[in-house]
Amino acid sequence: MKAELSQVKRINYLWFLLIGLTLFSAFMAEQPTTGFKSVVIMALVLAVKGRIIVDHFMELKHSHKIVRTLMQVYFYVIPALIILIYLFPDQIAKWTTL
Amino acid sequence: MNTIVHSEYGREIKFHHRSDRVPGNMAIWAAILAEMSEFAIMFIVYFLAKVHHPDIFQEGPARLNTLAGTANTVIMLTSSFFVVRAVFSMRNNNPETSSRWLWGAVVCGVLYLIIKYFEYQWNSAQGLATETNIFYGVYYYVTFNHFLHVGWGSAAIVWVIYRINTGNYTKDEHEGLINMALYWHMIDLAWITIFPLMYVIR
């Protein structure tokens, strides 16, 4: 019974955290420009939100390694791409021009 | 790794091998990984279009309705939370409560669709359409695709509610509920990625 209560408490807390991070993102969206610092923050926010859903909502934290890794890697790669695209747009445009 | 650890979830599972357990069945994981790959391709298209048209992608998010995007993010996350609580209730042998949580998720899904409909109408009034420029082309392609997922995902939740109410799931056997929950979380994951790309990052 105690374990059930603590798992409910944890999920409630994580939901509040996700909503807080979303509202913070909305605040960032209202800023006139996006600098490097805010791009990194947004990428980190996405990584944290993704990880919470994968680990706790989908319950993959202690699951099969391959499934867990595939899902977790997604939320390392996309945030990393967000930062790389911001840092090296010309170079990436050059590499991807036919 | 075969270390025995305490499970955080589901009181019926007291111990498990860390590397063995996979929630849901193989079919749902094939579907989820296929869908995640589909969205990944769309995100790569977004990144490529962005580096080739930086000015258009800098202006694009500023003209979208941030309030609608934020509201839908809150709604999607809340619906996922409701689905988790539905799974917990079923594990606690409380199908009626589980069903109620799922109705909450359905309401969220419908609200999402209504807000997205009005957001598209609002865009249209601002003169924003698929042919306006490449940013809005990508935005409409990705968000409409997601819109469809929310639509059929909501229908799947209603089906699971029917299965619960007709006594098809028990505390020990409710794989259909778990599969639907995983699929719905995947739809949520796609949206939390779409939100910063389309509405936040310039």
C-alpha cells in the first residue's frame, strides 16, 4: 500500500514538473530572439521531458536494454541536433546541398 | 544485466531481472518504433529545411499561436498522466477508477483536436497556409500528421474503456490497456518534440 502511494506521488510530482517545464518553454517562446543559451536550455528541457515520459510514464527505466536504449537515445539525438543546427547551419547546409 | 531489483511499478511485480521486462507486446513496440522513425524523418526534414532557409525559420514560429501550442502541450502531458493513473488503478484491482481516468484522457484528446482546429482557423485568418513558405509547409505536414494520431489514439482509448467496462481486463491480465498506454505516450513524445521545434526555437 505504501509503495502504491509513493508511486502515485512520484507520478503526480513528475506531471507537475512536466507542466512547469512546458510553461517555461512558453515563456521562452515569447522572447523576441533566441540566443545560444536559450537554444541549449530548450534542448535540455526537451531531453528532460522526453526522459521522464520514457522512464516513468512508459515504465522503461528498468526494462529490456534494447527497447530502453532506443527510446532514450531519441531524446539525446534530437536535442543534440537542435544545438548542432544552431551552431553550424552553414556547414550543414553545405553538406546537404545536392 | 541480471541484477534483481525492486520494481517501481505494479505491486504484483515485486522483483524482476532488469534486462528482461518489456511492457506491452512485440506488436505494439514494432508500431511505436515505426511511428517514432516516421516522426524522426519529419524532424530531419525540418532541420534540413531550417539550415537552408534560416530567415524563414526564424520568423515562422513568431507568427504561430503560442497559446494554442502551449495549451495543447499541457493537454497532451495531462492526458498521458491520466493514462498512467488508469494503469495504476487497474493494477490496484479498480477497473471503474481506471475507466474514469481513461475518460479524462479522451476528453483531453478531444480538447486537443478542437484547439488544433481553431488554431488552423486562426492561422488561415492570418494568411498562413501550406504554400505561404517552407516553414508553414513543414509545420502543417508535421502537425496534421500528429493531429491524425491524436484522433485515432483517442478512439483506441474509447475501445479500451469498452473492454474494461465489459470485464475483459483484470488486475493480472490487461495487456491491451498497457499497449494502448504505450502508444498514447508515443503520441505525447512526438508532440513534446514538435512544440519546441515549431513554436519556441527561432
